[in-house]
Amino acid sequence: MKKIIIAIDGFSSCGKSTMAKDLAKEIGYIYIDSGAMYRAVTLYCLENGLFNTDGSIQEEALRQQMRQIQISFQLNPETQRPMTFLNGKNVEERIRTMEVSSHVSPVAALDFVRKALVQQQQEMGKEKGIVMDGRDIGTAVFPNAELKIFVTASAEIRAQRRYEELKAKGQDASFEEILHNVEERDRIDQNRAVSPLRKADDAILLDNSHLTIAEQKQWLKEQFEKAAHASH
């Protein structure tokens, strides 16, 4: 079967990444975590003092240093999950903290950051056989992807999932703070000037508010098989 590109877009905390990773693992594709790439740039900014005290970014400094930021993915042999590397260092754990989560939106809104990362992503996509999730994969990164999915769920349900995820990791979490973060990210994602979050015309809509993981997996697998056969 010919390899295709699968683009999964949607709102934050919809479980897009889990979904994309599971699908990639099941069909033997490479998973590209675009969110992790923006988180890695955010971590770079935090570690290199590129945030001002008011939370804004020293854009000029970051623009100069963008060329030195290389992001790659390697499979963890034990879990078979991709790990994110920033300039050769494994940063998978560090990019998942609340500190990075609360700084990532302004970084992702910078056009020169998006351009640089999209270039790195398109490079990775040349071989096909990839699954990628994010906000603008089907609209901006891989507009020619053979399968596009757009995922949504209510803000409350998404906040609840994120809350339970953090609790399970033993991290302190406040549901109100998370809900506020989810709604704020929706607002920023949908209203930003560069590649705002929107459903591509040819994307298939998936509202997973009330789906179990198993039902969702089944549905995804069917969409993949249809698309892979159709692309022959």
C-alpha cells in the first residue's frame, strides 16, 4: 500500500497527540509532534532568558537564534513512543511542564518561528508515511495530505481530561486554572494572524466529547484504510 500523509488538527487538549501517536504506532508510520516542537522552542527561550518579566518575548534575539534550534524525534525503544530532542538533548519530560504550557502560545504566534518549524516539518514529510497533529497541519503545513482530520470537544471536557492527566502524574492542578488556560488558548489559536486554527474544507470532523478511546481508534483506523486505498 502506498504511504500517505495524515494531518490531524484541532483544539488544544483534545487528545490529538495520543490519537496520532497510537495510529502511527499501529500502522508503522512516523509521528511528528508539532506541539512538542513549539514547546521545545519555548523551553529554549526559557532556558536562554528570552522572556521579559511581563511574559513577552525578546523577538529580535529569538529571530537571530532560530537557526541554531534543531528539533528531532527518536523512538523510545521501550515504550515505542517518540521522544523530543532539542539540539541533540532529550527534552521530552521538560517540555510537558505547566511552565512551558503557560508560555507556549506567544511563541507559537510568531510568524518567523512558524516558518522555521514548518520548514523542518515539510523536510520530515518528504518521505510520506507520517502522521502529524497540530493546529494548521491540513491548512498550512501539508495542504496536500491524503487524510485530514479535525478534532473538537467541549472546553469543559478538555479541561477535565487535562486536569486528570496532571493529577495522574502527581502534579498539582486547579481545574479553574486549566479551564481558563484552555479557553485562552482557543481564543489565541483561532484569532492569530498567521495560520489560525480552522478546519480545512476537505477535513473530516471528529467530535470526541463522548467517544471512548477504543471507539475513536476504530473510527480512525477506518478513515486511514479508506484514504490509503483511495490514494492508489
